[in-house]
Amino acid sequence: MAQEPVLAVESLRVEFATGDAPPVVAVSDMSFEVHRGETLCIVGESGCGKSLTALSILRLLPRPYGRIGAGRVLLDGRDLTTVSEAEIRAVRGRAISMIFQEPMTSLNPVLTVGRQIAETVMVHEGLSWQDCMDRALEMLRQVRIPEPERRLHEYPHQLSGGMRQRVMIAMALACRPRVLLADEPTTALDVTIQAQILDLIRDLQQETGAAVVLITHDLGVVAEMAQRVLVMYAGSKVEEGSVEEIFDAPSHPYTRGLMAAMPHLGGGRGKRLNEIPGVVPALDARPPGCAFAPRCMQAVARCHAEAPPLVQIGGTHTVACWAHGQGARA
Amino acid sequence: MAASEVTAATAAVAPTARRRPSRLRRIRRYLLPAMGAVLLVILILSALVAPWMAPYDPFEMNVVDRLLPPNEAYWFGTDAYGRDIFSRTLYGGRVSLVVGASVALASTAIGLLIGVIAGYFRMADAILMRIMDGLMAIPGILLAIGLMSLTRASIWVVIVAITIPEVPRVVRLVRSVVLSVREQVYIQAATAIGTRFPRLMVRHILPSTFAPLIVQATYIAASAVLLESYLSFLGVGTPPEIPSWGNIIAEGRLYVQIAFWNILFPSIFLALMVLSINVLGDGLRDMLDPRLARRL
């Protein structure tokens, strides 16, 4: 990929300031790139900072406590962390769109879905209301909602969860964004509907060439959708690589733990699923060394004392673990 | 594939929609509010057409006919000056109507504005809400007496005096709705598509306040009608030369033992007006907030 990335996040740090105490770092030294038409999956367990990373790209961190402490977010080379409020607003929904996890609550219950989709177009393209509604109808058709003419004038409560998520996707894509941030778009849906929504995202991505950042904790979704995978643990990137690299040679003990925790068909009935012992350390109680060390089977003394740097172990495969790179790899 | 979603959804909805509500519940949901609305419309119309419908000039004194009981010529009887109580009662409705409507409109408009600001801007919230707490501590009747003694008695002073203590109630209501709505994911979603603040406010947050506001406005109108009568009865409300229900009752009070109709008819009108507004308000609440209605 010699071509310039559409979106590049560089050494991003997200922190929360509460009172006089030093800020709590929720995401640290996060870097990744996505290219046109590419899908990057960010994987990790609840509370590891996946959603915060996505929110900070659009500067939607919960105010007044959350803030970007350091780093840059480059959209086509322009740093979004320093642009004015008006400029970031012009980016939201137009160049970068976001789909939220809960299709039940991310639509306004008192407005028809047609109005909500048309609004995105209205805000950014300033077309006449009729044109905006036409676009909304076209979007509903594109996300394959049956009877779009009727659905256009319906309220969110008249739609099923799957259809609401389709409406969210229609809203997100109404202005043909170059980047789509999807924060667990299928977590709240039935498995069959999940597959339909993922198919839809993939098809529309092929049509529009958008770069997709898909946040999930479901490795099945990752295998299905991703070209590249980024594994997060406790606010930091622990491993990144192409989907083949990650699935064929998971190198961080945490990634391997995640893989092992997946149920397998024919994996023996009645056996307990593998789990990773322990819990994620609290934000303000991170161990000095590797954040995963307290739960890691292979941890050695060095892991508890010193945080491992990211090292390259294959083509595009990087991992932050003392078991790889420097001395250990030789 | 998506079509099966649709059928599944309609199938799930159908059985609950079919279930017939009990007779009592139907009466409470539809019949009572409808009766309230009809009664209110009749009262409003009677006040509006008073100049054409009243058989006598409400100010015309007819000393020969003083304190007559209801008869064919004077349907509601006459008062101590021989004025027709029916005509006066019709005209009195105009005062109640103006006061009820203006207080409801003014307090919801002002309350909505302040409530939205308090609900959305944390800085303003602390200051505004303390002011509102202060206003709420002022008894409406005392405030009216104070204002009356400072200015000349007029119907506008009555409206202001009743509006001021009502505003904080509206502010609290609006603020609580805004506080809960602003944390909703759909507000974040609207922000994420680049919606500006004024638009976010007007299109996404304000509509959620309308249902409770409409209901609250009816209660305010009812209590304003009642308060206007209290004030007029005490002689600190509508100036005595204008017939209002409170004034008529206040004047009739002196003759209650020999001419009870002096206070009976305006009292009935007052009670019916307040009752009809409240019943209508309850009906609106049940219709606009189905979740609460189901619990009742």
C-alpha cells in the first residue's frame, strides 16, 4: 500500500481529568492507518478504549472531562485535533461518519426516520428539503429496507432492530463519507440480522470505496470483515497485523487468549470454554510494566517492571511483548 | 430476508393491539376527556359570544328588580343593584378565559426558554435554578397583593402576578426533560453527523418537551382561572368595575342568606371551567404518555 492513508491516527492519548488529580489515561500511544476501501477491525474486551479511540477521532469525547492529551488524527493529512469547532462539524457525517452500537437508542424517537436521514444531507449539502428527502429515500433503498416509501415516514419504534441499524447506516452514508467508524454495529442484534448488516456494510463499502474502522469484540466478525486487525488491551495497542497474520500467527499472549476463548464447533461438549484469568486493571491502577503481565501465563520478571515496545515481527505484523523482538526473538 | 423481519415484527405487535381495554379504562381514556373538551368549548364560546348572547347590559342597573330570584326575564336572577347575573356571568367568563390562556402561554414560553438554558448549560444551571427556587418560595397571593398595591389594579397585573410563581414549575419540568434527553445516544449520533447546536436544540431536544409541556399548560390554565377568582374575591384581582366570577361572588357574598343565586351561578361556572380544563389535561396526559397511562 504505497498510497496515502485516508485516516491516520498518530500516538493518540485520551485522558480524563477529574478535579485536581492527575488525568487518568484511558488510551495511550495509539497509532493506526486506514486506506481507501480497507477495513480495519479494532478488537478488545469491554472498557479497553476501543470506543474512546473512535469518539476521539470525531472529537466527541464526553465533555467536560474527556480530552485528547496528545497525538494527531490526520484526515487526508489534515490534523483534526487542531481544527476549529466549525471545521470538525463539517467533517462529522460528511468525511467521517459514525454508527453506534445501540440502534434502539441512537435514533430520535420523536422524528421520522426520513427526516433524520434528510437532516444529515441538509446539514452538509444545503439542498432543498425535497431533494434531501429524495436522497433519504434513495438511501433507504440502498440499505435494502423493504417498502422504503412507507418506511420514510415511519418513526423508529415502528422498525425492528435490524431495520433501525439499516437506517443508522443510511444516515451515516448519506453524504458518501470517506471513513466509516462503526462502533460494535451488530452487538445488539440477532445473529442472523448481524450477518445481514455486515454484508450490507461490506457491499456499500465496495460501492463507495469508504475506509471502515470496525470496532468489535467478536473475532468471528473480524475474520469475516477485516483486512487489518488491531488488538487493544487496557488502552494500548498490543498487536497489529493483516487478518492472516493475526489469525495464523497470533503473537501476543492476549491475542492468543482471545482466540482460545472462542467456542469451536465440535470442541467437545460439556467442556468449559477457555478463559483468560483475572480482570482488566483499573485505569488508575495500571501496573508499571506490561498491562497484561498480571494475567499472562508467560510473564517473566521483566514484564512486570518494564512496558514492552511495539516491534515488527513480520511483513506488517507488530506486537508489544517481551517474548518477541530484541533478545527474545533471536 | 428483510421481508421476514417485517412480518415477524407485525406478528409480534398484533396480539397486544387486539386486546380490548376494559370498559372503565375506555371511559377514562376517551369519554371523560371528550366530555371535558366539549364542556370547555361551550364555556369558551359562551364567553366569546357574550356581547351578542347576553340578554342585558352587564352594567345596567335596575333598582326595581334588585335581588330577584331566577325567573323568565332574569335566568340567573339579579344582584343587589338589579343587574342581570346571567349576563354578568357570561362576561365574567371572558376574564377567566383571558387570564387562563395568557398565564398558560406566558409561563410556558418563559419557562421553556429558561428551562432549556438551565438544562443545557451547566454554568447557567446553578444560577438560574437558585433564582427559580427563590421565585417558588413567593406565595402567589401575597405577590399579587404586593403588585396591586404598587400599581393600579388591572387584569394585566393579575396575569403577571399569577405567571411569576408558575414559571419555576415549567422551568423544572423542561430542565428535567432536557437533562435526560441530552444524554441520549441519538443526541450524540446527531452531533456525530455534524448537527449545529441551535438545530440540535430545536429539532432534537425541544420536541421531547412538548408533550409534558402541553399537559402542564392545561394545569396551569386551570389553576390560573382559580387564582384569578381568589384574588378578585379578595379585592386584589380584577378591578371591581369589570365583572369576573371572583368579583361577582365577592359582591354576592353579602346577600348570600337572602339571594344565594348571586354566588351560586358564577360558582358553578367557575367549578365547571376548572373541572373541564383539568379533565382535559388528564386525558391529554394519558394520550401523550401512554406508559404512564398504562400504569394507572
